[in-house]
Amino acid sequence: MRSLIKHHAGPELQLTDRPKPKPGPREVLIRVKKVGICGTDRHIWEWDAWAAGRIPVGIITGHEFVGIIEEVGSAVTNYKPGLRVSAEGHITAWKDFNSRTGNAHIASDTKIIGIDRDGCFAEYVCVPEENVWPVHASIPDKVAAVLDPLGNAVHTVMAANVSAKSVLVTGTGIIGLMSITVAKAAGASRIFATDIDPRRRALAKKLGAVEAFDPRDNAWINQVRKDCRGEGVDVLLEMSGAEPALAQGFEALRNGGTAALLGLFKGPIKFDINKLVIFKGCTVLGINGRKMFETWYQMEELLLSGRLELEDIITHEVPLEDFKKGHGLMISGEGIKVVMSVG
């Protein structure tokens, strides 16, 4: 099968042939139709310090996809060939404390497809039966291919309980933009956003932000505080992973507000936790992945409601053979969410 692999300890990927995998007794084999390129894939492509310390050379990359079940293992009972599906990419044995208490998304034994085991940038991928998610007929392939990052946005927004509250989104990358339309659909009263890219700021407003600011001028913090009773926003959704944005976001958050942090930082940061968290009495939520499978049900209902606006976020579709173009579009910023067609 055609497969995109991390072929060496350096930049880029290589398109090559790999044997078609055989599903184990409790696995399903999925013929991949479309895949999404995400920020993690950029790290792997560029081979930064995180990727070099985590990604095994030779692995098939990719973790966002939609496809059709081709074959099921001998012990699979819930699914049959022909079903259109996506899958939760975090795989666990469901035996540790978190898995058994409703928090499998942070299980200690988690393995992630495309990172710890072969992923979906290929014609076929195997996943455990428990991780399969049947895709509703009303959800198009290009949206079903990016349920993974949409789930990150939904998890962050829902954890912060944004209904009837003012919200600040710092960083309008792929998931930041998704979080704006999700927060709007979830009943946020007003949404503010920050980003250094004017195109992303314009799109943030189109998706529902009442204002989008350039964070390089700190004057916006006072403006947001003024617009929110002089106290600040009720909720901060930190999506950038940028050290200055974190401090700015907490400055703009009211005393007693809630901050949900999804953005990943490049390394240790300096942050005045006394001033910005303890003395403000903030609630801080660390967000990782998607809740299994509460977030997936929430995603499906939001998509079926028709209230999510994703057309302007999914900007490009290219064939798998044009993987260099696809990654280039995402890395350059010309593309926001890039989807590759596999089969």
C-alpha cells in the first residue's frame, strides 16, 4: 500500500510502499479515504526537538482520517465491512485508573496512531474495535477526516462551560478557529480573539468573534477588560502555545475566571503564577485530546445541528501524491486545514 513514512531522522516524509496490515482478533482494517494534516504532523515533518525525541524513524505518520471498514478481526462483534468510520487516535488497554474512571484520554499507557504506532497517511490503517467511530451519513468526508482536531476544540470549549459567558481565544490556528465556531454554537455571549496574522483575525471575526486583536500591541487587554464590565472575560481559551499570549490571556481574564489551556509550548516558560492565577482565584484546566467518548457525541450533535462553520477553515484538498504541497500549504500559513485524498 502507498504510505507516507518518516524515512530518516530529518525533515520531510517519503511516499513509499508498505505491506497492507492484517487486523488482529479485536482490530478493524480501514481503507482510508481522506486524512487531515495537523500541527503535530508539522513537528514530525520539520523534525524538531520534540519529534526527534518521540517519533520512531520508519513509522507511518498521520492520525486524522475517515475511511471504510475493509476487514474485521475474528473477535470483533460491533462492526462489519462497508461501514464509513473515523477513529479515536489515543489507544489504551483500558486497564489503568484513568481508563476505568472515565478519563481514558489521559491514560498512562496511551499509544497514539501516527506517533507511537503506524498511522493513517496510507491506504489502510488498523485500529482497535473500541476506538472506531461510525460517521453519520450527513457528515461529509472532508469534515469527518478532521474530527480529531475538532474534538480538541469541542473538549476545550465544553470543559470551560462557556454558555452565556464572554470568551477570549488566544491564537487562531486551526483549533483556535474551530473553538470560535464551537463556542458560538455552545452559547457563548461574546467572543474575542487574538492572533498576529491579519488573515486569521479576519476569519475569526467571520466565524463569530466580535473583535480580533493583534497581540503585539498590549492596548487590546484594557479594551477587552473595559468591554467586560471593566473586569475581564469570563473564560480564556489558550490555543497558541506562545508564552506572551499566555500572560496576556490571564491579564484579560477576570478574577475568578476559568482558563482552559490547550496550546503546547516549545519548552519551559516564565509565568507569574502568583499574580495571574493564585491572587486572581482562577480555575485552570489542562486540556489533552478528546474525552473518550463524550466529546465524540458532542461533536456529532454540534455538526448535525448545522451551527458549526467549518467551510472556511478547511481551505485545501490535495491528493496524497501531493503531500509536499499539502504540508507546505499548512506550514506557510497559506492553508489553514489541509486535507489529503488517499482513496
